[in-house]
Amino acid sequence: MKLKNPPVNSLSLEMLTELVINLEKLENDKAVRGLVLTSEYPGIFSAGLDLMEMCGRNPAHYAEYWKALQEFWLKLYQSSLVVVAAINGASPAGGCLMSLICDYRILADNPKYTIGLNETLLGIVAPFWFKDTMVNTIGHRASERALQLGLLFPPAEALQVGLVDQVVPEDKLQSTALSVMAQWLAIPDHARQLTKTMMRKPTVDHLVKQRDADIQNFVSFVSRDSIQKSLQMYLQKLRQKKS
Ligand SMILES: CCCCCCCCCCC/C=C/C(=O)SCCNC(=O)CCNC(=O)[C@H](O)C(C)(C)COP(=O)(O)OP(=O)(O)OC[C@H]1O[C@@H](n2cnc3c(N)ncnc32)[C@H](O)[C@@H]1OP(=O)(O)O
């Protein structure tokens, strides 16, 4: 599946909705057992959540957006398919989250392709289920440091900390993803799927229990004037970067 939402594959409401629909279609297709997730645009895997969905909208929109994000996370994290992320570009914040909920992560070796949950750099806090997903991948201490400092890891460091499973030359990314997929598909589906469910259930249950409260938290947080101001300033900085 190629992510295709120009210019930076931000996770807009439309993109999240389409991702969930496409995942459902693939899961219902008995001929499909695995999925390689990559970007149509080498250089950018995903810029994360779409900042435009969080700026200058009304509370109902914020709630709808956050619910769609939760839905996407729940769908992909619990997918019965083998999901391999072939990360062919920068992957900050929500882009990193999307990689973390796959079963295996391969990052192309390019110093520009950094990955991490950098929310604190924007003055915002990664929600508990982002944090849980990271802790499940790299452990508590490494997550605490990465989250507080908003670290964006270049490939060698991402590998060292365990944020990705493999770093390969850019031209070997797709072929490596296919051989990893073959290895995972050699395991009987039912045993692998039940194991995945068992490993992920506590984290899923944590979000499911708190879902409505989490939406309310997000809506009240993002509606604050101070947060709106910082998001606007951040967007302006991104735009000015070009000039
Ligand atoms: C107490 C607890 C309460 C909890 C409440 C919850 C709080 C909220 C938590 C929310 C968690 C947030 C997660 C996120 O994912 S936020 C998004 C974070 N993403 C980023 O910071 C990435 C920003 N983008 C970049 O760094 C670069 O764009 C990138 C490296 C991805 C690509 O660089 P490049 O130079 O190739 O491209 P440009 O920077 O020139 O960008 C091109 C245009 O795209 C626009 N853009 C970029 N990123 C985004 C985005 N995430 N959303 C929307 N739009 C984006 C950028 O502005 C450019 O637009 P223009 O062409 O119009 O200038």
C-alpha cells in the first residue's frame, strides 16, 4: 500500500478514512495475507497528523478527526495481516506512530530520513496510546528520554534504540521488505495472529476503555487559544522555511 497524500502524506481526515477502508478491504480478501506500507514519495514517509485538521476548526471537527485517528490506530495495530513498514522518508510524530503499529520496520539509510515522536518540540504532548506504542517497541527508559526530548532519530540511531528493525540502502528497501514478508508468511497465520493479539491486547484495551475521555481531552487541549497560537506559528515556520 503506497501512501499518497501530496505533498507530505499528512494524515488528514480523508486519508485516515481511506486507510481504514482499504485495510478492511484487504483484510476481507482471503488471497491477501500481508501488506507492505510505504510512501509514493521517496523522501517523505509521512509528516504525521495533518496540522490543518487541528487549526482553526470547531470542536465537532476536532472530535471527528481524533476519533478517525483512534480508529486507524485500532485497525492497523490489530490487523490480522502481516504489516511491514518500508520507510522511505522522514517519519516524524504521527508518521512514526504509523510505523510503530506495523509488525516490522525497515528504514532506508539516508540521514534525512529521521523518525521519532517529536511532539514536545511543538509544545504538545504525545497522547498515552502513542506513548504506550513506543514503550512496547523500545522500552520504558528509552521512550522516556525520546519523548521528553522529542528526539528525531537518524537511521543508525533509530536502529540502535530499536525504533526500527533494519536499516538498508535505499535501493534495497523494497526487496528487503519482500524477503522479510516471506519470512513472516512462513509462520502459520492462526498462530501468528493469536500471538499478535495476545501481545497487543493490553495496549488496545487501555485505549478502548479511555476512548471517549481521550477525545474530550484532545478537543479541549487543541481548542485552547495558546495551543492554536503555537500551531499557527509552527505552520508559519514550516512555510517560511522555503523562502
Ligand atoms: C495533557 C494531555 C492532553 C493530550 C492532548 C493531545 C494533544 C495533541 C497531540 C497531537 C499529537 C500530534 C502528532 C502529530 O503528528 S503533529 C504533526 C507533526 N509533524 C511535524 O512536525 C512534521 C512537520 N513537517 C516537516 O517537518 C516537514 O514538512 C517534512 C520533513 C515532513 C517534509 O519537509 P519538506 O521540506 O519536504 O516539505 P515542507 O516542510 O516544505 O512542507 C511542504 C508543505 O507541507 C506542509 N506540511 C508539512 N507538514 C505538515 C503537516 N504535518 N500537516 C499539514 N501540513 C504540513 C508545509 O506547511 C508545506 O506547506 P506549503 O506548501 O503550504 O508551504
